[in-house]
Amino acid sequence: MVTTQDVRQVAMSLPRTTEHLIRDRIKFRVGRIVYVSLSRDETLMGFAFPKEERAALVASDPDRFLMPIPSDERYNWVRVRLATLGTVELAEIVTDAWRMVVPKRVAAAHCGD
């Protein structure tokens, strides 16, 4: 099981990331765009994910993945239960979410693409 500190460690290792506390929720963003957010109780993590693929992701494992709350459905966003993640999968999810919000050249330079 991963913790908030694990999320922080991965997110803060990514270029241009800043951490913010907004309405009692920890959020990681690049510029003004949030790509990872923790629920107030830190049991769920929302992350940037393509809208057109999220229904399939949630359907593939509904015990782990959840649709965004109704007010976030218009965004490229999905949620996951932190208790179901390992550290390797967490790193993949956070990095993929980050790649959605940074310029392609920044992602390529960091990830070696």
C-alpha cells in the first residue's frame, strides 16, 4: 500500500511540479494545471487520464478505479484507491498523468523518449 509521502516523492521528482494545499487537499500541478490530487482523507488519488479511455479503465477493475466526481467529469480525470497500488504502479500512474500536462519536449527530456 502506498502513502501520501510516496505520492509526494514521485510527483516532486518530476520537472516543473509544485505542491499545493487547496481546500484541505494536497494537489500536484504544473503551472496552473493539476495532474494529481489526494482526497481529504488521503485514501483516493485523482489523476489526469484521457476522458475517452476512463470508462474502460474503471470497468476493467471497479474495485480499484472510480469515475471522477460529477463536477470533475468534464476534465481528463479518474480516481484510484491508494490502498490498491504498489510503488511501481504509483510511479507509472503519476508519471503518465504528469506527461499529459507538460510540453512534449519536457516529458521527452525527463523520460528519455
